[in-house]
Amino acid sequence: MNKRLLKRCGNPLVAITMLAAAGVAAGSETESGANDREEPLDLDPLRVVGTPGQIERIPGSASFLDQEDIRIQGYDSIDQMVRRVPGAYFRTEDGYGLFPNISLRGVAQMRTSKLTVMEDGILSAPAPYSNPSAYYTPTTGRMSGIEIVKGSSQVRHGPQTTGGVINYLSTPIPQRSEGYVKTLYGENNEARIHAYYGNAYQTEAGTVGILVENYYRTTDGFKTIDGAPGFEDRNRTGFTKVEPMVKLAWEPVVTTPQRFEFKAGYTDMDADETYLGLTREDFRRDPFRRYAASRFDRIDTSHVRTSLSHRINPTDDLRITTTGYFNRFKRAWYKLHNVSTDQAAPGDASQQDNSMNLSEALAGGGAHLDVLRGEADGTLRYRNNNRDYDAYGVQQHYNLSLYSGALTHNLELGLRYHHDFEDRFQEETNYVQEANGAIVRRERQAPGEQDDRKRETDAFAVHIQDRIDFGPWSVTPGVRYEHLRFTVTDRRGPQTEVDKASLDVFAPGVGATYAYDEHLSFFGGVHRGFSIPGPSGVVDGLSEETSLGYELGTRFDNRRGFRTEAALFWTEFRDLIVPDNIGGAGSGETDNAGDVRSMGLELSLGYDPGTALDWGFSNPNHLAVTLTDARLRSDSQTADAESIFAGGERNNRVPYIPEYQVSAGTGLEFGKWGTFLDAVFVPSTYSDASNRGVQERPDGTPDARFGKNDSYFLLDVSVHYKLTDTARIIGGVQNLLDEEYIASRLPHGPRPGHPRFANVSLEVTF
């Protein structure tokens, strides 16, 4: 029926609409035995890869990390997971992955703002258009899988399309009774509990599925704060996170297969985190020290995420997926902003003249550094970065298969309306300190006095892509278009000011695969990407960042334990967007830094000789190697003297992008027990675009954000033993060699990676 209808209509979009209407009408009818399936209908959620076996059909480099990859080493940080992916770089900021900085193929890492991050196909950043920085990220430890696509992701996924896409897959509703409980205890009083239960029930109204889940994690942290009179919680540098979630599904008794699914989740996190690092000399003596001035630093966040989706198959060749979603994120990051050697009231001219940026104080030393250490009179200025975010929208995907002789068309049409905003209502508080570090006076500004403005975006996005299969070839052309309307409301002056602007962006591309035989295939593509500067940037006249990326690769799988993928990539970025100056004392607005070229080689390999040679046990091995040459193609154009891109010259390296990275692992799996060893090596990187390797801005101002970061080698090991068919115990040590290294100089000065972490856990399934 559907082929005849398409032929009569001529226009595929008209046909899609008619088929959808016909399918919904048919779905309203019931007949005996129409829903006699014993298990719920398996309609894939919104995914970017699908299953590991479907990677071969993607015209670009892609990776799939499954549930066991996450669980076996006790990982709960996206930083730890992406290091297994060729072409992915990470910069740890807090040691736990709470605020990840991830780059794919050399894009700027700033708080993962150049990637499209989703959970179950839904945008997960607090305000992905108005402020995409990752102050919230889905929790890795509760996921059932993680999908990553580079290169060919530009057409299907936005709004950030110059880098790639990461899609977290939450726990699915099981098709029968299934439960899981994992408890973990580790060093620094770290405790985790992950538990869920789900089932599907046959009712007269159809199949009903339910899943209830909770994830809890707490730790004291691995740093120690300097002591000061009246302050005793020196080891309070950790966090607590709670994440309950519920999913409900219903497959009605109708002739047309369809499914409704509702999801509601909540995340509450309290973290004693700080922007303040250490001087280089203090770091070498004790990298896990925190100065007394940071003792009031704290971030509280809450995130509500809800979605309702409907998936229907009007015919065997057509699937329509409609999803509405609403996310609300609130954060209050109460953190040290700058330091003064005066003991003055807020707004006093003498204090304003004598205040110093934290990175300047760390690099320059002197009296301001003594105040940070709690060893001199002065004033600590704290800023409460109090912000509310909303993001909501509706998206619809049509997937249609068409047949014309030897050609098969797999057509996808995607539509989305999205609205989000970031609302700032910030204040500052001064703590007046005596020479022994005691706080003798606290002076608070009125709420909203420091910042009171709102940035919001309305986005209309459409993409169309057609995978055309003929013989061993598959060619996938497509285009993405987004129309964006921005509004900036500034309430700081005597009168509210409202500015508006709009932007239209395109991302066309084409990819192809060629299957030489059932084992060997080739892929390649050319895609254009874009990254938007956000409402304030567009209003101020900044250009969107664009990219033109090329890739060529090959995959091989002998179906007996050996598989490999290699890809060459070349990407030209124009008008690179620096999201903000990350830690500087300026306005923190976005800026264009100039042009960048990133090229390199990605190689991944997996081999299990135990399976291939029938040893009686498995011996899985994996290797991921990335070579990247990411350089400025023009002198930096940023006008912000505090930006880490200030002073960048043509052919200088992009900050925090290493020349290469190697990740490898091996394991042994017997009947009841097994062991795994994973390692990663990351060489030294520059932390600024001037590439001088000194703690100084190009204008001569001392600044601890500038310089170099250490190379490091991390080794993780785990051993597990099956107590019963449904229970196992896992012991592990992360950073086995207790490597101490400067992982980052952002936001303010040298910061360490996580030290050695021994842990033991118990898993029970039922």
C-alpha cells in the first residue's frame, strides 16, 4: 500500500504526512489477537549509533561503549570512558568528571561546549543554545551505554556540529522482571549505590512497562584545605549526588505497532568545589592542597528532566517518533572571585584598585598570595554565580524506506522546535580576613547587584538525510538547517534593555561506505559544521564558527575476535569561538579567535585470541591511538587580553590538544573470575595559544592559567569473582601508580588529576 501511495503522491513529504495520518487512524482500531506478543515491542530509542553491529553502516567514525565497559572498572566519569575512543581528548578539571572538558578531533575543549551532548536522543546541556557549557552532564555510572559519532554527525544532530555528538543511553525498561543493585566503597569514604527494578505487564489495555531507578554517590574528596581559626572541615572537598528516575511505557492493543514512553529524572548535587588552583611550587610539594581562601567555595545544582515520546510504525517501511521534553536546571556556584590586600567595604575605591585576579595572584606571588594562603590581612571577594536554566521543545523524526529497482532509500526527516534560556541573578560577598586567616567581617551585596540579565533562544531545526544503498555501496547525502532567534534582556541599569537578533545556519554533507566483502569496508565523507556564539555573541556581532571536515577510513572484522578501524581526518575551522575566558576577571563573553586546522589519524583495534583460537577462556584486548595536529591558521583575533587564546600566532598549537594519545587494555575471563588492565598515556600540552610555556600573558602580566600541563600515564586494574550466577564481587584500583600531574591550569592555576583510588563493590542481579 505504501509504495503505491508514494507513487501517486510524487512528493515524498506529502506521502509521509498521508502515511502518518493513515497509520494513526489505523492505530485507533483494535482486533482480536492484535497484541498477542509475549514481549514488549522493541522500537529503538533515539540513538546515534544504534547497536555496535550497526557501526558498519555509518559513513564516518563512530564508537559504542557498552554497559560492561562502564561497570567493570568502576568508572563514573565520562573522562575515563572517552579515553578509550580514538579522536577523543579530555581535560579533567575536578578529578571526578563533574565538569567535563571533551574534544573530538581537535575542537576547543571549553566545558564540552563544542559537542552536542544528549541523553536518549534529547539535548542534555542546561541551555544548549544560550549557554552550552557543561555545568551539568549525565552521570556515566548509571548508563547502559555511550555512543560517540565524529565527522558524519553534523547533519542529524545539533546545535553544535563542528565537533561531534555524545549520546548517553539510560537504563531501558526491561522486557521481563529484572533488578540490579550495586554497592561500592572506596578511599576517601566514597560510597555509591546504583539500584533499579523494572518489569513489563500484560493487561487488557496492552503491555505496560515500568522502571524505577536511583543512583547515589558521595565522597569526602581527595584534597585538604589549609586550616584557619573557626574552620574545622579541612577534608570537606568532595560532593554528594542523588539521581532518582522513573520510566513508564505503554503499548496499546491496536493493529498498528506503537509505543508511548514517559521518563522523569532528577539530579541533586552538592559539591565543595573551587575554581582556585595552586602555585606551581606549592603544587609540586602537595598537589592535593587547597588554600584557606577557598574554604567557602561550594556549588549546589538541581536538574529536572522529563520527556514523553510516541513511536509508531504505520507500515513496515515507516517509523515516526515524536518527543516532547522539558528540562530545568538551577545552580548556585558560590566561589572565590578575586582577592585584595585591603580590609575595605564593598565598593570602596581603594579595594577596587587593589583587588587582583586569582590567576595573577598565584603567578605573581607577594601579598595577594599570602592572603589566599590565610597568612595576611585582606579581603576575599566571593561571587554567587546564581543561574536558572530552562530548555524545552518538541522533535519529530520520520524514517521511511523506499525502493526503486536496485536502489534502496532510507530517508530520514527531522524537525525540532526548541526554546532555552539562561537567567543570571548574581551577587557578591566580601570576607574581611585578619593575618591569622580568621574572618572578622562578612559584607554581602544586594541580590542581583553583580549581574541581572537573561539570554534566551528560539530554535527551529530541520534536517533531511537519505541513505541510498545499491550493491556494496551506500551513499548518504543530507543537509541541516536551523533558524535561530535570540533575545538578551539586561536588567542591570536603571531601565531594562532588550536586544534581539537572528541567525540562519546550514550544515550540508555527504558520506559513503563501500563493503568490499563481509569483513572489509571503507568509508569517507565531506561535511560542513557550525557552532553558534550564543545570544550575547550574536547581538554583539560575532560570527558563527564554521567547519569543513573530510575523513577517509576503513573497518575490518573477521567475525572471530579481531576488529579494527582506521580513519584519516582533516578539518578546517573558521572564526573559532572561544566560549569565554574561563577563569579570567573579565566579562566572560564569547569571542572569535580566528581560524584553526586540525588533522590526524585515528586507529582502534580489538582482538580476543582466546575466543579466536578456542583457548577455553577469553582474552579481550583493545588499543586506541590518536595522532592530531591542531594548529592556528591565523594569528589570534581575540580582543580579550585575559583569554588563553591571546597572543596566539599562526601555526601555534591549540591549547589542551595533545599531539597524540594512546589507550590500551587487556583482560582474562575464566568461568568464575576475571581481571582487566587499562592504561592511557597523554603527553604534555600547552595551556594557552601563545605556546611559550611560561606563566605569563603575552602582555607580560603573570597568570597561572598560562604555561604547560604535565604528561601522565594512568594504569587501572580490576578483578572480579562470581559468587553465584547472579552476584559478583569486584575489586579495583584506579591510577594504580599514584601518578601526580598537572591535569589542567583552568579555571585558576595548576590542578591535579585524581590520585590512586582503591575500591570494592558488590553486584547483584535478580
